[in-house]
Amino acid sequence: MSGIGIQETVWIDLPDGCRLAARLWLPADGAGRVPAILEYLPYRRRDRHRGDDAILHPAFAKAGYAAMRVDMRGAGDSDGVMDDEYTPREWDDAVAVIDWIARQDWCDGNVGMIGLSWSGFNSLQIAAKAPPALKAIVTTCASDDRYADDMHYMGGCLLNDNLQYGATLFTWLGTPPDPAIVGERWREMWRRRLEQVSPPAARWMSHSDRDDYWRSGSVCEDYSRIKAAVLAVGGWADGYTNAVLRLLAGLPGPRKGLIGPWGHAFPHVATPGPQIDFLGYVTRWWDHWLKGRDTGLMDEPMLTCWLQESEPPRARYVTRRGRWISEASWPSRNCQPLSFQLTPA
């Protein structure tokens, strides 16, 4: 893409000797040191996730940011083995990555994180580790509660998604790196992954109660650990809509919420519509928190959401009828809780 620089593979050395593979987009020459935006997830940057990355990160580079997509330990071309989601090792690696980014000669020391689904979850979890350079995050289609409001269990009930996603993740955990990137090591790396991989769904089903396994990584256990500014984004057609409202109510620091009619995708490409200029909206967020510019975004209401109109049920909606509304704060004085009893009170 003209006007920006792209480095296909950048190696990040972690304190224990593990190397993570990343792709880097930089603003045009002459930009100097700039803030950086990190997306950190296991969905391979050179094949499975390449199309999404090609829209998101170049837009940030054109807006004057360094954008980096890192394959987690054990994923893609990165060293090591990954055996589960949202682990302390995952977070410690990310803290080291953020520190590494902040010390590069193209970064001014200010870092933001953005994520959808897995990377939306770990943006919250890593923010709870409070790395000094991390100033703001954007968490999209994710949850603050790994047990009560995730794809594994909801309200104590085991979900079918636990098995579906568990099977999918099982196949990803054993995929090989690219020989063109890692060289002759690829076979050894692949064999190690295959030998150590195990079905994650079995582990998830062995924790049927809200125990320490699920509390770990559920930032709702202690919102006060999150110091970075949080933009929480969801969609009415997604499974994680409730988290936006809980985050706005629970986080003590700067926060903003956006809920549209969308499914499980970033709002500039999500369906059903209407879509929005999400990249422009997020750039205003970054400009405020990472560049110190008064974009007016934080003067706008805390919550903006699409109020849907009733429509006949159908298998697929291209666009949902409705209108945008906003609330200055959340919980809102304009809303009152309403409880329905399943049995006579």
C-alpha cells in the first residue's frame, strides 16, 4: 500500500529466549517516533487472518501510527507451544511485547491494543496487568466474564459452542509454521506442537463450576486493575453484547461504549448493517489517548447504541431498522431494571 512501510516478519525476543513472529506497518518516511497499536492473537497472520489485517492495520499506519500484528507463542511462525486460551503465559508474553514495542526507535513509548474476540478478551486481560506503556485499548466482541458470559458456559449451562470451538481450536493448535519464514526448524516445531496438543474442550468441561480456572482472566473479578482507557464495542447480533454495559458500569477509569446491530466482526465490515466508519472512530480514540489531541470524542456520551425496531423474524438481516441513541453515563437514570419471575413470587 502506497505511503506506508510494511515489514513482513519482525522477530520479538522474549526474556526466556522464545521468539514471536510479527508483521509491522509503519507510517510514511519522516513520521519519526509515533504511538503504536498492537493486536496480539493466535490466528495466523500469514494466512488465516491476513485479509482482516490488510484492512485494519494499514489504516492505522496511514493515520500516523505504527501497527503490529503478533502471533502468540505456539501460533503461526512463533516459537513454542500453546495449549489453552487466556493463560498467564499469554499475558506475560504480551507485557514483554508491549515493553519491546515501546523501546523501538519507531515508537514514542505510547502503546494501544485493539482486538476482536480472542484479542478483544486478552486486550482486557493484559490491560489488567497494567503495563506502563499501555495507555488505551479497544475491545470488540469480547467478554469480561469467562464463565457466566462466554462460549463455554452461560448461567452455569454448558453450551454447544464449547465443543464446536474446542474442536476448531484443537486443529489450530497443531498447525505448522511456514518453512519460508522459520527455515529448516519448521519440522521440529511442528512435531513438538503435535506431540503436546490436547483437546481443550475436555479441559473446559472438567471445570463445570465457577472455580479459579474461570476466575483467571475474568476481569469482572476486579475492574480496578485496569488503568488504561477502554473503548468497549459490541453488536446486538453477537454473543457478547452484555459485556459492554457491565464494563461501563464497573470500570473506574476512562471508558466509552458502542453497540450496533452487528454480528461478530469489526463494525466497518460487520453485518447486519448499518456499518459505520469504525476506523475513523477508533482513530479519534487513538488520537486522544495516544497523541494527546482533543478530538472531542470524550466530550460525547459514554454510550452510543443502535435502538432496533421490531421486525418480522428471518434467517438473515442485511440491515436492521432503527436509530442511534446515546446515554451520558451508565447505568443510566433513564433506565430501570425490570425482573420477570419464572414462578409466582
